Amino acid sequence: MNEPLAERIRPKHLEDYISQQHLVGENGILTNHIKQGIIPSLILWGPPGIGKTTLANIIATESKRPFYTLSAISSGVKDVREVIEKAKKSGGLFTAKNPILFIDEIHRFSKSQQDSLLGAVEKGWVTLIGATTENPSFEVIPALLSRCQVYILNSFDKDDLINLLKRAIKKDELISKKDIQLTEISALLQVSGGDARKLLNIFELIVGAEESIEITNELVLSKVQKNTARYDKTGEQHYDIISAFIKSIRGSDPNAAVYYLARMIEGGENVKFIARRMLILASEDIGNANPTAFILANNTFQAVAVVGHPESRIILSQCAVYLANSAKSNASYMAINEAQNLVKQTGDLSVPLHLRNAPTKLMKDIGYGKEYAYAHNYPENFVSQEFLPQEISGKKLYDPGNNPRENQFRDLLRQRWKAKYGY
């Protein structure tokens, strides 16, 4: 049996699908779509090995639709048109059972390839399901994106990965015949990086032809061959190297940053992909400690799109070195995380009356906008008043970082708000 383990135990039905309960749980969005028999065109966005292809197959199976698949790496416009013609003949036009066209790594489709999908999606000849590891806002053309729902698949957690291993041991035709003890699994989880496909491939490699085996961390590390010198922009190295690149910049090491940048450039990595990751980092890891970093990163993203290879390497290097040498602060990133968690915990709290808009006389009569103090009418354009809902008054969400610029922020906030937020 030459079929890999990950393929042999691929789930066929929703109840066998691990994780993503927000999508496929009892009250998940996709579960409800399947029950209703109405599947919209959609984009599945998430890290590699998380089950995007599996989920697309399950959707087709559960909804009893014809299923066609294309890989963006090997398919051109001609292939797209041929599959669309086949799909048109196999499904009823404008029916709830129109065929599903699955495109793996849709972010690798060119604009012309994506354009070739528009008519079929718009006219209902196919229901498109695209899978991508990249932000579809950047990689999918607006016209196509507007016709699709975007669903985010979360990384597997430790329990999910352990359950995958246990299912393989219990249900796989070959593995289930072996005597396998999972004594230690942390090394397995570490080398897989949360990628379920990679985890199962490594597990199958370790188990090999053994009839009885005890899985330990030492055994895993001794058997897994690591080749970090190669850069495969379509494989796991793509994610390992960009991770090392970002962490080197975050760690203020320009030497390591340009080294990993060179690895990506020599490997033929998409320069816009590199620039986009630096743009995110400039906000997440530098933020208001040096706001100019974000401006430079944004200009870099625009510039490399115009300049292209090979000169764009110079622009990328300049930006990477600047970001690595910048003061670091994740205060804004932590603030929005804290705020979103607070919203999830407290729900839709009422906006204070004095902050509400009052476009009608009735709204004014019941107090909308009353006693609102217009900041520009006061010295230094500031007046102390309540902006948060009463239930969370005084709650501090933003804590300035310890750097010269944000220390100035802290001093200003103390001067304005006194002890209200505890700055």
C-alpha cells in the first residue's frame, strides 16, 4: 500500500473531522449550510496541514455534489475552462446542487486565471471552494473575493494532534496491526509544527516496518532527518524560514534578518510576500515605539511591487535592517487583543448616552448627545469625561511600552487621566 498515512485516514464525514468546531461543530456555519443544502462559494484560509482539502471533500460528499479539483501550481486558464465546461454538463444550472470546483493554493493563481473563474461563479455554474495559506485580501482579486465567503481555519492545538495520532493507531489498516506505545510525544508535536499532514508523515516514517515500537522524544529526534539548507517555497521551509526571518527582526538582529532574507530571495520567494510580512511586523512588534517603521514598511511593499526582481532585494534589505534596529513595542497589538477579549466577555454594552449620535428631535429629547463635552472647546483640546460603557469604566486596555516615545505617551496619559487608568 503506497498511499501515505495522512491520505489513508483522511476523514470522509463531518463527524470524523477534528477541530474547527466554529465551522463544522453542531451549530457551525458550514454545518448549517450543509443541512440547508445551500453551499456558497467560499475561501478556506488557514495554515498548511490543517485540513482545508479534506473539508472541501467533505462538503461535496455531505451535500451530494459533483466534485472537481485543480491545483493552482500546475493548472492554467485552459485547465480552468475545461473543468468549468465539465462541471456545467454534470450539474443543473442555477440549482442548489451545482458542482463544487475546489482550487488548492488559490493564492498562486494569476489575475487572468482568477478572472477566468468569475463568470462560472457569478452565473452559478459552479460553487467555488478555494484553499489558501495566505491572506485572501491580498491574494484573491476583489471581484472574486466579493463573491465568496471567507472562513478561517485555526491551527490544531495539542489535543487535536494527539487525537490524530490515536485515530491513526486505532483505525489505519496498517498501523492498527502494530504494537505502538506513545510514551513521549512532545518531540513529534514540535517537529510537525502543528501541521497534521507532516505529523502523520513523520509518525509513519518512525513506525516504519516495526511491529512493536515505543515512541520517545529521543527516538523521534534521531529518526527525523532535518535539512535546513534547502528552501522550498512551496513546502515547509517556506514557513520555517519566514518564521526565522520575522523572529530575527523582532529580536533586533539585523545580521540574522538579512541572512534569512537572502535564503528566501535565493529560493525564489515572492517579494510581495516578504514585504507584506514586514508590514505586519512593523505594526505588531514596533508600533508606536517608532511609527516611521510602519510607513517605511508600507512604502517597501509598494516599491517592490513596482521594481520587481532582482533590484527589490535592496529595498527589502534596507527595510529589514531598519526594522531590526528599531525600538520594539507590542503595546498596540496587546491592547486590541485585550479589547477583543473584553468584548467577548461583556457582550454589547450600551454606549453612554452623551456619546450617541442624535440625528432626530426624539433622540435629542431622550438624552442622546446630552452633556457631551466637545474637546476642542477646552484648553489643550482635552476635557475629562467618560467614554467607556459604565460597566467597564476605568478599564485599562492600552499599556504603553517601555521606550522613549511611549514613555512620553504614558506621561501624557497620567497628566490627563490622573489615576483613572492606572498609568
